[in-house]
Amino acid sequence: MAGEIPITVVGGITEPELRFSQSGKAIATFSLAQNNRVKDGDNWVDGEPTWFRVTVFGPMAENIVESLEKGSRVIVQGGMKTDAWEKDGEKRTSLSIVADAVGPDLRWATAKPVRQGSSGGQAPAQGGMQRSRTAQPQGDPWSDQPPF
């Protein structure tokens, strides 16, 4: 995260897309809309959203595509940067985040985390937040892992 501004953003996502680099490394991308609530008289309404483009690499990229879907509320932590380019003579900018961590916002959903070993594999869906390829291991999946 050298040279990037550390940031944590909570918001709703677009459908995550997965692709692979020429070397085979997984890359997931999605957009994240962060919407502030503003007071309008006696009522609270959604303000204008701020959009971030989020990029995730490696095994976490595959986990995101398996676990999250369009509209999921997530917490993204990573490094923010401003991308600038010119199109048709007009200067444009966008905000992007290279994520170090992504997780469901448990205020709006439930999730049952399953720790993954080096061989991968995930548990069945819980609360619409996690889709699966394999069944959950029997017993305590945390028992053979060292403490943090």
C-alpha cells in the first residue's frame, strides 16, 4: 500500500467480476457506493453516492466472487488513490481502492465465516452472503489453526 491513502468505506457493491492475470493470479473488481444520509426537513434521505472502484488480488478475490453479490453491504479497508486520465480532450478522475480486507456489514446481514486453509474450499451459504463449492468441515474449523 505504498503511497496510497489508508481508507475504510462501508457501502453497497455492484456484482463482483473475476478475471485472471497472465501469470494466473486472481483479480476481482467491483464498484462500491457509499451513500451519506442527509436531513431534509424532518426526514432523513439518501444523499449523492460517492463511487469507488475496488480491486482485490489473490485468494481473497476468489472468496469475494464466491461470497458476495450485487447489493451486498460490505466494509472495505485498503489504500485509496485517485486515477486521472484524459478522454476526448476532457480531464477525468475517479477514486479507486486496492483492498486489503473486505467483509460483510453485519448490521444488514448475517454470515458464517469459514477459515480457509491453503487448499481452499468454503461452507454452504448463510444468510445470502456466502455461496459455496464444498460442504463445511465437521467439528470446529478453527481448532487446528494457531491463535491470531
